[in-house]
Amino acid sequence: MAIRYDLWLDPDDVARHRAVEADLENFFLERFADYPHIRLFGADPYDYDAPFNRLYDVLIARGGEYCERHWHYVPTPEQLNRTFFRAVGRSTKFIRDDPDDGDST
């Protein structure tokens, strides 16, 4: 299997990797606007049909396609995952059922 990920092919191009990740995070934030508010907790985290899990799968695939089309860049799965969850942290579209759910902040 050939290595395709730009981060692995050219690890020294830090400025490009950061620009792509920042744009990808904004891409995810913009996509969240297309959906109603989503509850983060309460559902089984391993339930593939839970709204958040379905959203994750769809948007991760779209994010990879966006990077390849717009940037001609193949992000690693870790880059997609990290930027997705950074966007979740910044978004107001996600509702937490219990403010005392184990998050100490």
C-alpha cells in the first residue's frame, strides 16, 4: 500500500499542514450549521445509529473529500479526527444533557 497522506509525504511543510487543518476545522464548523442541535451524551457511545456517531462518519468522509478537492491534500485520519473534535468544542450546535458529566472544566 502506497503512502498517500501529505503529512507523511512532506512532514516539513508545517505551514501548509497548519493551513489545511485550520481550514478543515472551519469546514466542520460550517457543516454543523446544516444540522439541528445534537445531544452529546445520553445515547450509547458505541451505537452507530446515534445521531452524533452518524454525523461523525458522514462529516469525516466529507472533510477528506473537501481537502482532496480544494487543497489537493490527503489528510491523515488523525488530522480529520482532531480537527473535527476541535470544531465540536467550538460549536454551539452540541447540547450536553448533564453539565456535570465528568468534564472538569
